[in-house]
Amino acid sequence: MFSEFTRAIVEKLSNINLLTLGLLFFTALGSAMIAYWRTVEHKSFRDFFDFAFPAEVILHPSARADVLFWVTKRAIMPFLLIPAGVTFVTAVGYATHEAIGWLFGIQAPLIGGPAGPVTIIIFTATMLIAYDISYYLYHVAQHRFPFLWELHKVHHSAEVMVGITKDRVHPLDDLMNRMWDGVIPGICFGIWSLIALDPVEVAIFGINVYVIRNILMMDFVRHTHLKISFGPLNKIILCPHWHQVHHSIDPRHYDKNFGLLFSFWDRLFGTQFVPDPDEDLRFGLIDRDVRDYQSLFGLYILPLKKMGRHVIRLFHRRPNVVAQPQDSSPS
């Protein structure tokens, strides 16, 4: 049953990739047109092209590193990360389904029959929330723990952002994120399979959560120079400009705006920063070896070497034992 669970999700995910990419492309194009219209007074097609694809960004060494990293990572993703992400969520979901079902003697969904539109909408909303709080907690951990930060620095090492910077994430970091993603969303997934959805329905609509989330959070646009804001909706949805703050090297912006889709997690936990609408930002790291991250060696191997040093220091750390002075007084 578990293998059927996983296979159904992988097949569904493969079928929607082209649709998702098309929607993301038109979202990015529309965002560029909106930002250009608001920013430039005298408009022309050539000027729009220069605005959307500025030479100082496109030709930057960081952009070149993004392209090389994206191409090489595409060869890894289908065989490692996508199946792994699906497996972790479905594994925890299946375990939750079996455990709760056994504990309370539930053999079939409590609400019989095919799931209606209201059930699907509620399911999708709860899964969106589960994925988002899961990502927020892991993202905070990436900045708090040096071991995780060495991997996450790959993403923050981009000195310009060109859309595909969203995928400037070390494969091990991606894999660990997906493992963690299996916990909260997986439990939510398993509970829903007991309430109202059979495994096939859960698999199909569970994948739609990824699509909806990717479109709403505008992940491609938020990793560009386009300052897109959602106005009043910023109180609910994290707009691209607010996420760009998270990549800023300004000390005021450190450890701010961790959210993925929803902005209220940052407001709730005190990590929100609201930038001025026209505030310009500089991206990257302040580390002395920041330039080392603009190559495939720096993006793939350097983080592993630095993680290894943390592990070595951890295992070689010994508690300080203060020697007690010997009593030399006569007995």
C-alpha cells in the first residue's frame, strides 16, 4: 500500500511540472511589467528589456554560478530530491494513518464517499499551513545552528538574484529540508487520510498543495531585483520585496522574514521586518571567503568541508577537568 501511495504522488508531480513552470514564467513576466510600469516614466521595449535583465546582474559572476549550479543540480533532482521529498511525507503520513487507525480502531475514512469540494479546500488549506510552519521552523534552525548554516550559506552567497537563485540550495540542505518536511505535513497528511480522504485522493490533492504554494509565494520573482509588494495582503502573504530583505547584508535585516508563503509567522515570532517600498538592498554574505562560493567547488564541496570541521570540533571537545591539588601537609 505504501509503495502505491508513493508512486501515485510521483506520477502526479511529474505531470504538473510543465504547467507549474508555465504559470511561474507568466507570473515573473507580469511582475516585471508591473515593476517597470511603476518605476520608469519614459517607457520603451528596449528600456523594459534593460530593466528586466540589467547587464550588471545578468553578467555578474554570481549569476554565472547560479546557472552552472542550476544545470548540474537539475541532473540530481529527479533521482534524489523529488522522490525523497515525496517518500518522507508519505512515510510519516502512512505511519500516522496506521498508528491512529490501530489505536482507535479506524479501518476506513470517517466520512464515507468521495471527498467534496469543501473537504478538498479545507484539506488544501491545512496542508498549506502545515508545510509553511514546517518550513519556517527549519529555516530559523538553519540560521541558528552553525552546522546547518554552513549549508544554508550556499543560498545566501548569491550577490545578485536572477530568479533561478531560488534553486541555489545545496543538495544535502534540500534533502534535509525534505526530511524535516515529512514530519508536520506528514502527520497532517496521515490524519486527513483517516478523516475523509482515501490514499489516492490524498496523493492527488496533496501535490496540488505544492503547486498552489509555489504560485502564491512567487518564489522565482522573490529571487530577483523586482520590488513587488502585495499591499494590504502583505499582512498574510509574504511578498517578494519582504523576502529580498532576508537576503540583505544590512545588519538591520539579519535573521528577518524567514517565512515562505505566509507572513504572519514572522509577525507572531518577532522576526518580521517591513522595508520601505523603494528601499534598495545589497545581497550576499559578509564572510571574507564570500568569493569562494561563486564556483561549483564553492557551492558543492566547500560547505561540506566546513561542516566537517564543525563535526571534528564537536567530537574533540572535552569537558574541562580542573586537577585537584595534592595535600602535602603532614598527616
